[in-house]
Amino acid sequence: MMWYKVGAADEPPGKSGIAHFLEHLMFKGTANRAPGEFSEIVARNGGKENAFTSQDYTGYYQIVSKDKLGLMMELEADRMMGLVLNQESINIERQVVIEERRTRVETSPQAKLNEQVMAATYSNHPYRLPVIGWKHEIEALQLDDIIGFYKKWYAPNNAILIVSGDVNPSEVYDLAKTYYGKLPFKKIPLRLRPSEPNQHAPREVVLRDPRVLQPSWSRRWLAPSYNSPNKNHAYALEVFAEVMGGGNTSRLNTSLVISQKLAVSAGAWYASDALDTSTFVVWFSPRSGISMDVVSAALEKELYKVKRNGTTKEEVNRAKQRLLDSAIFARDSIEGPAQIFGVAMTTGQDVEDVENWANRISDVTPDQVDLAAQAVLKINTSTTGILLPTDNIKAK
């Protein structure tokens, strides 16, 4: 896996989607390889490949037999700084990206709502922008924009190589030195992003669409990440998300779905691994015929119970154990550990943070969970997203 410490949140103003667009274009040709040859070589050698872009990083990977590792490094090193682009290739790929946006976002009411909710949650920080980009800005991206972004961020000193599998570390190091060590370093700019101002009033986004078959409701708050100054809250929030929404025995599922039978599903999640301020989210989908207001009131009552009475030692311990178990299961795959290290090391963490994660989760106390919940769950700093069918009269 080759990870670059650059993502959608690092794009110039008015150029949304450029990081994802470049991800597509990285499969075009170089001075040494014709367009499409990279993928043909991977396939010819029995491998699989893909790539991904997020707000904070861009990644490329191949799954191959270990005797092909040197070949993969040669290919990645070639396109790291040797990509050759022209206006024709950009125009062709632009249509691919626009079609991807149409199928993933514009034909999905839930995706459209999520896009608008993020734009409302972050009023100043670039996390408010969609990773895939706004359509009108994708249409306006030019060759110079993309080449400038590529030359600014793609370099060996802004990349992280992760190799996961039955390999000899010293041999991997020698291969990396052979193929990447000869590439010149660049002066990489600091990732300085605008910060969020204080939020003084709750925000709400409602989307009505005739294609909606199952309404949904979510509420999110800005929350510290593992890279925040108060990152101790992050470990407690990870446990809190598990207490509130981690499976069938979580508070929200037990109350809203099983006991009161108000929702068909309910839960919580927390994105701990952002480079900047992240979000904590609770959500539900109501049962047919149940007003959205009734279910949201029941959910708010559960949150109030936590703020008033706190969490219990037993449920915190169960939540921590589930988190630790899931981390062990993640090691069963080749990709799992590589993904964990890649995300961490592109968002301000290091190897020690990953290796100490289990201990830090184990050390979280109910008091820390309660303190983190009190710090985050404030109505005036929330953003609520509601998805409804156009003919829904009961849900307001």
C-alpha cells in the first residue's frame, strides 16, 4: 500500500474533487508506461489493485504474491513522480468522475442528504466539501490545476509505504531503498486548514425525496479526534459510541428498537481518526407509521439519561471488550492491519499510537466516558439531518 498524506481537505479553494480526480489519473501513463499498462501488468501477474481518496489521505494498493513485490514498487515509484497527463486524458476521465458522482450521490437521497449535512456541520473547515467534489467544480478543473496539485504533494517524503504479508522486513527495506530511495525529495507545504468557529445554535437539514422508502434521522456534534490536543476524550468517545450504538445490546438499540419498538434500527458512530476535528453521530430509522418527532424525543431522552446519570462500569467494560475483540479480528486479514497503520500514520499518529491503542482503550473509565459525553453532547453545537419521502405528512 502506498499512502499519500494529502486528501480532499488539502485542495485549493474552488477546486473540490481534485484529489479524487488525480487518484483516477494515476492509472494513466508515465514516460515509461503507456496508459493502462500499470493495471495490465498487475493483472498479468495475478494481482488485484485499487485506490481510494478521503478527506485526509489518498491510497493505492496491490495484492500480489511476494515475489512480485519489487515489480509493484517499481510501478508505484514510476508513477509517484513520473505521471504524464494531457488535456485529452483529463477530459475523458472527467466524464468518468462525473458519472461516478451521479451514480453514488445524485441518484441516492441518503448520499445527497449526507453531503448537505456535512456542508452544514462544518461552516469553515474544508471537511464540509465532498471528497468527490461539487459537480460544477469538477467540470472546471483544468490540466494545470491537476498537475500543480500532483507536483505539490506527490513525493517520497510525503508518502508512507506499508507492506503486509509473509515478508522479510530487511528485504522489504532494501527493495524500498532501491526503487524509492533514488527519487528526489520535495519541500512539502504544511497542512494548514481553516479551523471551525464556535457554533452557537443548532442546525437542521431536511431533505424530502419521492424515492425515499425508509426515512432516517441523525444528529452529529463536532468532536476531538486522536490528533486533537484533548485526544484523551477520543478514546472515551470511542467507548461511548460502542455503549450507545455498538450492536444489539447497545442503549439505543435496546431502548428504541427492542423495548419501545419505535425504530427499525438505531445506533451511534464516531470517527476517531480524522486529522482535524471529527464528529460523533447518533441515528435511527423509524418504524412505519411512527412519527419522526416521537422517535427523536425518545432518543434525546436516552442521551439525557447519560448526561444525568452517566454510564455504568458494566456497560463500559462490555463496550471496551467488544472494541478489543474487533481489533483482534481485524488482524485476520492481510488488508486489515495495513489499513489501520495507513490511516493512523496519515492523520497525525505513529506506530506507537497504533500499538498502544488497546491499552488506552482498556484504561478508559466510566468517569472519562461521562466527561467526554458531557463535553460533546450539547444541543447548540449539533447538526441534525432528516430524510423523508415527499408524501410524509406525519413526520415533521
